[in-house]
Amino acid sequence: MQTQNPSTPSMSVTTSALSVPVLAVHDLWKSYKTPVKGDRNHRTPVVQGVSFNLHRGEVLGLLGPNGAGKTTTVGMLYGAVLPDRGTVQLSGLPVQNRNRMARMHLGVVTQDDNLDPDFNVFDNLIHFAHHYGITGKAARKRAGEILAQVNLENVAKYRIDRLSGGMRRRLALGRALINHPKVIFLDEPTTGLDPDARQDFWKLITELKREGCGILLTTHYMDEAQRLCDRLLLLQQGQVIDEGTPNELILRIVGHEVVELEDVAPDTLEELTRNANTWYRPFGTGYIIALPNPHPETLWHILTDLKSSRIARRRANLEDVFIRLTGSLLS
């Protein structure tokens, strides 16, 4: 399978193709009954008014802390969770009303891969193909194509318990591709994988993007989101609080550069950042301060004169975005 650098933008899908959404999500709401004292019918909102479009050849990241509503949102997109209100259309088909027909156009990789331990790698794909009416020679042919695509040809006869974590995730992705989907949902697909396995998975995602698939990705890895995603939705308490490209969000919410330092009184940082019209947050055992733009050098020189035990200046990244918005790293 041909691959490209995951960080290199794909130019294979035209601008006109990107103008038509393959997935259209409008005003999704979901709450669950959580009785409290004095109100047996109390409901807690989990997703509140989420709307977005996903286009062919686009990787859209859905980011947020635990409990932000990411998994519930993804479940509503492919029909596993029924929304209280709102609509999801996949290639013009309403997911809620014509679920089976809509599912023919999508693939899903959940956090739990649900691979069948009773079948080997090849037969897992054959069995899953039957769900889409692909049988006999057609199923065997498609399974062979998938094994080549996800680089598992050499383990086709392995039982599932012989596979490494990275192989299992590649097989789960391959299974999701069996029906040539237009949209693929990836819910934290590389959690628990070692760096090499993550890189292999990134290459597969990049190739799918080049082929024109629309991909919705949830992840806790900010380097993964920054490398793979064309656009990001930031979710907090079930609501989209901001969206844009990774670079747009970094520049708008954080700025160009930040400083990490330790052993400086917060009162001092409060005064310095207020005077410089910027901000600071706790970070690890110290603090992180955004350098103002323009004129970052003025504050930088003041900070270097504070004689902190450790000081480092670096480019801002997506982790800094979540520190600014939530006060902590994404977890």
C-alpha cells in the first residue's frame, strides 16, 4: 500500500468535492435520566445542540475531556444512540429513519474492537462481509483486498489471540472498510498502542483520506489530532465551544509561543500577565504563560530575570489550547 507523510496535506480531493458534506449533523441533543432527591424524572444533558458537516477527503477531529460527550455524539452519528432531538444525514439519508440503508455507507471502529475470537483474521473479515450481503467468492476477494490494504496478509490465518495490539486495531479498521464506506468513525483508535503501531495506523488514515473517505476521529493524543485532522471541534460539557483548523485554534486561543517555568509566585505571574494582556495557567509542577503577540520579547526578558529554577520557551500546541480552556491537559 502506498503511503505518504501523515503530516502532509492531501491534494487528491478537489475543492468542489469538499463543498458538499457527506455527513450533515444538525442540533443533536441527548440527556439521560439521573434521578435526584425530590425529582425522580431529573435528566442530565450529555450532548447539547451539536451541529457540524463532514466532507469527502476530510479528517474531522472531535476533542474534549472525559465526560464531554464525544462517545455519545459518535453513537448518535451511526444510529447506536437515539438522539432526543436533531438530525444526522449520511449521503442524504437520515440515519435515524433509514438506519440500515445509511449504515451501508459507513464504517465504525469503536474503542472495543469486538473481534470474534472463534475466527481467524481472514474469517473475521469474511464473516463481517456477510452483514453487507457480500458472500462467496466476492467476500473472499474483498477480504484479501482488505488484508493487503491494512498490511495483515502474513497473519491471515492467525487466531485473534495471537495478534499484537497494533494488529488488532488494523484488523478492526479493515473490518470497517469491508463495505467501501464513504464515512468512517474512529473512536480513540490508537489508545494503548506503542509509537510504531500508532505511526502505522496514521499512515492508513492518511491513505483513506487520499481515497476520499470522510473521517471523524476522537482522540486523547494531541500530536495525533494535530498531524491528522484538517479541522477540529472542541467539545466541553456536551457543547461545541470552538472549532477550526489546528493552527487556527492554537493561534486564536493560545498564540504563537508559550513559556514554561517553575518556582515563581502566582501573584507575580498574575501581575505580569495582566500588564502584558496575556494569561497563565498551572502546568505540571509550575506554570505556563502565553507570550503576547506582537512584542513577545518584553515579557520574555522579564520572565528570564525572575530566576526561576526552570524556564523554557517553545511554540504553542494543542495541549496548550486545553490548558487555556479547561485548566488541565486533555485526559
